[in-house]
Amino acid sequence: MGKHKPAAGARANVNTPATAALTAAGVPFTAHTYAHDPAAASYGMEAADVLGVAPERVFKTLLADVDGTLTVALVPVNGSLDLKALAHASGHKKATMADPALARRRTGYVLGGISPLGQRRHSPTVVDESALRFETIYVSGGRRGFDVQLSPDDLIALTRATTARIRHGA
């Protein structure tokens, strides 16, 4: 069983497919909940700000169509996805952002709450290599206003991800 310890002020019983996957795999994680502001311009930057975490440690989950294969990409919230780099990292030539409706159907999550964990169907996953610089990172826990903190190695193992530089910028 995973060492699920809620953050101060967090609800101890936040059950999502993401937390179920973490618990079933015995992966330790920390749940962080916060009141999501529907007017927030960026879900990820909102999480970083509210949780008081450097944006480089908070990763957004994006879905892209990589030559016909729906692929999950995780990049820091203060950056953007380099689609050409994602295609290259996946061994293909072209990537485009996935249709939001397809992303919802495929993952089972709402936009702004898509977790790389516990998705309805597994998709190839690429995590930006910058995640490896940190002992722990934050990803969506499967709801707006809910992030989970875990080691990047555990995230990579659980999602069967590869790592590559897939973000624009520094």
C-alpha cells in the first residue's frame, strides 16, 4: 500500500483513478488539494502559485497525436510542449495537439484535471527530462484543484514513460 499522506489542509480521502493507480502500485505520494479558481488563466501555474512550488516542479499533462498515435506529454507548467521534439522522441516525424474531446474520452479526465496516471487507456508517455532534476514533482491528481507529489522515477515507471527534452525554452 502506498504511503499516502495528505498535505496540510488537504483532504485525506481524494479518490480518483490516479490515486487508485498509485495506491495499487504501492507508490508513495502526497495529495495536495486547493480551491480552484475557474477564472485562472493557467491550471498549472495556478497550482504552482497556490501550493507555493516552483513552476519547474509542476508538470502539465498534454495529449498529442504523434503520427496517428495518441501520446501523453508532460512538461513543466512554465514552459510549452515542443511538438517536433515530441515527435522525434517518439520515433516519428509529426505531432499535433490532440482534439480536446478525444483527450477527455481517452483519459476519462476533464481538461485542466488530466492526470498521466489512471487513464482509461494507456498511451505512450514522454516526460520532459527536466523532471529528473528533482526529488519530487507535482502532476494532476485527476481533478482541477488536486495535484499529487511523487518521485519522477515512480511516475516514469508507473506510466512506462520515456524521457526526453520535449519543452521549448530553457
